[in-house]
Amino acid sequence: QVQLAESGGGLVQAGGSLRLSCDASGRTFSSYTMGWFRQAPGKEREFVAAISRRGERLYYEDSVKGRFTISRDNAKNTVYLQMNSLKPEDTAVYYCAADINYSNSYYRSGSYDYWGQGTQVTVSS
């Protein structure tokens, strides 16, 4: 099984930046599509970003394009989410997830097999 652990969340003012990290324990991390999702109070969990196993394909939800960057370091079994120009609407619990089956539906939470515990990101106005 794969264990995922997010870190890097916190409180930041609007316009600020945070970098989230997700450390994975899986032995075949480089075989997994990795994604970031978030869930704000009263809302459903939504797709934020995804990255293919080699990092050659990057996908973003429209509202974060140009502000967030997903990356991965397969040698470290780690995926990152660099968040710049943060807005209050970005406030949510952020989760990383691993898709071990190479689903082409990277934007669907149901495509992912393993999830981290989440890390809180709060952006003040």
C-alpha cells in the first residue's frame, strides 16, 4: 500500500505563497499519477492539479492556472504544489493523492487510490 503525508500548509495573507509537499512511501512512486485536491468548508472536494508519472504532463484547475505549479521528484518520492498569489478563495484543506492505475481522468477524485490526511491552507484577506 501507499502512504501519503502532506505538509506545508498554514496561514498566509492574500498575495502570499506557500509550498505544499507530499511524501509517499510507495516503492513504485514513479509509476503513479499524482494529484492535488482541496476541500473548502461546505464544498465538495475539487481537483487542483495533477502530474504524470514522469512529470511531462501537468494539469490544473482553471482558477489556479498561472498561480500554482505542481512538480515531483521521483528520487525523493515527493510531489509538490507551489502556490503563489494566494487568494482567500484558495482556503481549504489540501490533499495529495496517488493513482496507481494510470487513469486518464486525472481530474476525478475517484481515479485515485490513495490519499493523504490533508493540510490546512488559510488565506486571509
